[in-house]
Amino acid sequence: MGVGTLAEKNDEFAAERILSDFIEAEETKLKNTEYRKEGYSLDDFISTGYDHGEFLETFKELMSFLFNTKFTYPILVAVDEWNARFSQDASCEEVLHAFDDNKLKSGLWLYSISAAFNPVRGFRNADATTIPIKIPSYTEEEFVSILECQQYFKRLPADIDKNQIRKHSALIPRMVFYWCLDWNPNLENPFQDVLVSFSDRAIKYYKARIKKTLDRAKDKSKDDKTLIHQTMAFFYLNIPVVSLTEQWENSGLFINEKSEMDRGEYVYKCVCPPVSKAIAKYFQEYAKPTIDVLVGRALELLVSRHFRRGGISTISLADKDLMGQERQVKKLNVSVSIDLEQTKPLINTPILPGTFLILRRGHPACDFIAYSSENRGELFFIQISISSYVAHDSKVTDLEKIPVKGNKSILECYVDLCQTEDGNKRFSKVKAIDIENLGKKLPKGVYYVYITTSDSVIRSNNSVKDHPVILVQGDDIKSVVGPDWEWYKNKF
């Protein structure tokens, strides 16, 4: 019995659903079980209450009778999502509390609790045993059968796109169950509306799993704690993860697959789209515990987090050269509204204004790309480092020198992909000659941003001092990190 489903309903509705399913599943036993008096069966009692619409009272009496009667056969009470019984959000409290684990005289209880949560009350018996079980994904055959079963019980519409359900659930039983939860109240709801509510529910669940795993890391050794937090930061920053700690291995959040991005090596990926969204959501709300134990990636994580706030995020940059001098008083605004991870070696799809790209670790010349929606679209290549620009391996000139797509340079590749809102090429006027001397000038509407905690100043006789770079240094970093800058500065 899925108590999580019932927690979404009122008491009468929940009781009606249980009684209906119980009658259908156990009709023979109910007819053969005498209730209170001779010639009157348990089936008679339930049917009478059901027909009169007395669902809640009938259900409560049924539970009392089952728990307090000694039967010739044992009773198994199996309850999924047992924590829902004690949830403050439970809207069918009377139904949930009718499951009284103190009173069962003939049988046993089986509770199921997600590993994301600590067990709550209900394990009072000294014989209680906890058994960790990793639930595998459905096979294709199981998946199809489950969908057909849910359609039969009117929990999913008859006409559904199985491929979409498969994509967003990754054949994970709980995620398939969530589709039923969100579609069941109204089978006429369009797919996109249900997808929104499904995603919200799934993201909330996975965010809780992530937070619980990271909270438990505080009791580990310093090295183990760092590794657990670092793994999550790597997924957030699109850095390949080739091995998992035991905690993440058992979490069910990731799968090991061959990666085209990583020369065919096996790396871990988020098991389904809601997991990657939950990671982003987690870091929007709880970044500090991870930053506390990370040093090298802390600045990168904070910058990424500030750009990925959900909705439209606008960052205002002071236009300073590599000597720290302002080129102009007016600030440059970078406005983004969606974030995408690089998942293939070559990005071939058009990039629309407002896109923030989290590039794969090892991408030459930059860590992120922001295609701002300001001024019909402005392209920002962003490099982050604790080293000075002079000491760093990457330079703005690498945008011209390093090929990434045939003979196309990094800059040529991305200006070719950038489109305006109406679908036209944004940088159609950029010619080959405009890319031949990036040590002096970038095409109009294209910028290279270097963010560093180094306070090193370039001397006037240095050969790179005229590189067209926007230097973000010192307290200017607050513009790309937000209010956490003072905390970060004092900590590191």
C-alpha cells in the first residue's frame, strides 16, 4: 500500500481507494471471513459501508478488526513511504494513523523508507530488523507492464508517450510512480502540465537525498568528507566523475556509462534529468557546506551558482583591462535565464540569447560561456582561476589558435552557433579577418572575462597587457559571486 499516494488525498477519498482495492484483491478471503456474527462476512460489512458512502468509518473498523483478531493465516501489512504516516503535510491523517503497529496480533509489518530519510517511529518491537535494499530500475518488459497496469487502474491516460515517460523516469520505479501521482487526479491534463508537476516532485525528492548524504558526511574523516562533497561539486561543474564513494554509489542517483565526451571512457552520469536539476537546486540553497571543505573549486562553484539562480540572472561587470584600469565607466550586463551542460565533444545546436553553458572539464580557453540576452546577444567567454592571467595556461588568443571543429577555431565555432531570438545568425558580419589578431581586439559583441583571486598586477612592459580581457579581481569578484563574496574572502 503506497501511503505516499494517500498523503496527497483527503481521508474519505483515501479510505475509498483502499477499500476498493482491498475488495478487488481479497474478495475470496473476505467472503470466507466471519465478521462479528454468524452468517455475516467481512465482505458483507465492507460492501455495506462502501455502498452507503461511509468510507472512512468502514476503513477504520476494518483496520481495528484485522489488527485485533487472531486469524488462522498471518496478515502482512506492507506500507511504502512509511515516513508519510508522520508527515506534517499529510492531509489524510485519520487514515494514516489507523495503521497502528502496536495492535497487530496475527502477522507482521513491512515498512519501506527511502534511504534519503531517517527511520521514524514505528519500529518499537524488539524483533524489528532493518534491511538495506537497493531497488533496481525496471527492465523494459517490467516498465511496459507497469504502465499498462496503471492505465488499467486509471492512474495514467490510455494515450501516453512511453518514450517521454522513459526519458524522464529512467525506468526508476519511484519516478514512474510519481507520473501516476501527478496524472491520476486528472487524466485529461496535457503532458507538459504533468511534466512540470512531476519534475517539481522529483527534484524535491532528489534534493532531499543529496542533502541527507552530504549532511551525513560531517561525521566522516576529513579526506572522506572532502571526497563526498567534491563528487557533488564535480557533477555541478560538469567535471567527469570516474569513481564514486560508497555513499554516492548507494544513492541511486548516478549510472556508469561510456562517454563520447571523455574519449569513450566510462564515467558517471545523472540517472535522469530531475537529478541534475536537483543538484543545481541544492547548490542554489546549500552551497556553503560544500565550499567549506573545498578550496580549489570553491570560487568556480560560487561563480557558477551566481549565474545559475533560476529565472533571469543579470551580472554587471566593470570593464577593466589587465592593468586594472577602467576602459569605460558604463558596466557590461550579462543576462542569462537558462543553463545547459556540454554533453558532447562538439556543440552543434544553435545557442539562443540568455544561455549559460557549463563546459566540460578540459574545454580549452574557458570554463563557461554566457550568451547574454543584452543588445540582441553578446558572447562572453569566462575563465576562472586562482592564478594570475600571466601565469595561467589559457589566454584570449587561444580562442583563435585552438581548433575545436575541423579547422574552425573556438571563436569561429561559437559565433557561428549564436542566434538572435528570431532565429538569425547573431554574428553573421564577423569575417575571418576579424579573428586574426585576438591579442589586440575581439569582434564587436564578444568578450573574454578572466576571474581571479590573485592580486598580481601586470606590468606596463608585459607583452600581454593589451590583450582584450575583462579582468575581474579583488572586490570586483563580488559582482560574479554575489553576497557570499565577503564570507569567501574571509575564509580563503
